[in-house]
Amino acid sequence: MKKFSSRKKLLQVGQFFLVFNLLALPMYFVLLTDATFPPLQNFLAAITAHVLQFQKISATSSGSFVTIVDADNTLRNVQISLDSTGWKSLYALAALVVATPLPSWERKFRFLAVSLPAVFLLNFLRVWSTLWYSFVFGWENFDVVHTLLWREGLIAVVLLFWFFWLRDAVKLGKRSGV
């Protein structure tokens, strides 16, 4: 019986990797075509500028650009690229959940209905905080905050969301005999 259980787990892992890699193909297509999605980019730029304005920072948005006026009247134009929208993090989390063979589709969709907006919100906080920090503490810090702190931080958040969901799914599966 133990041999069958190990074989079943190995097949589940193989199925996960196969499905996850197949789901990666559309992402590679988007990356190869250098696609953009202006409505999402413009939306993120607009809400970022509004929050910065609420904080009494002179910021405006035009299309996918956020323009900030520094204390010395220097204009800083920052473009919200497709990558800045966090689409890869959202897609990766959805692919991880869909590829996982354990819980029902209903449980997967319920988790994604909560986790995807949460990741989008965290990505917005990433964009806003990078601009805010750069405005307050100096634009020479922009790349460090943007790249080292937040890019890798968002990857960690996605993996943690998936890990905790997977851990709960495995516990539930053990209780129900799956």
C-alpha cells in the first residue's frame, strides 16, 4: 500500500509540473511579443497619482506615466510598464493554483477570488511606496527599492500565498481521505 501511495504522489508532482509548464506558454508569448495593456497600466498610474496627491505630493498621471514635481521643481516622469502592473505575479499565482492537483475547482476559484485582488493591492503598494520613498528620500534610491526590495518581495508573497493555501489543501485532503 505504501508503494502505491508514493507512486500516486509522484504522479501528482509530475502532473503539477506538466500543467504548470503548459500554463507558462502564454506568459512566454506575451513576453516575446512585448505586449502592453494600456487600460491596466493607465489605471495603476492614475490611482498611484491620486494617492500621492492625497499625501500632498504634486503628482499627476497621463496615460501610463506618473509625473512628480520635486521640491526643487524637477519633473520626474515614471512609466508604469506592463511589468509594473504585477501581471506576472497574478498569472504565476493563478497557474500555481490551477496546476495543483489537490483541491476542488470550487476551492481553487474561491482562493483565487481573494488572493488575486490581494496580490494586485500589494503590487499597487509596491508602485506607490517606491515612488513615495524616492520622492521623500531621493531618486537615487529608486532602483534599489524597486528592484531589490519589491520585485523579489512580490515573488516571495506569491510563493507564500500559494504555500499556505497548499498546506491547508493538503491538510483538508488528509482529513477527507484524499
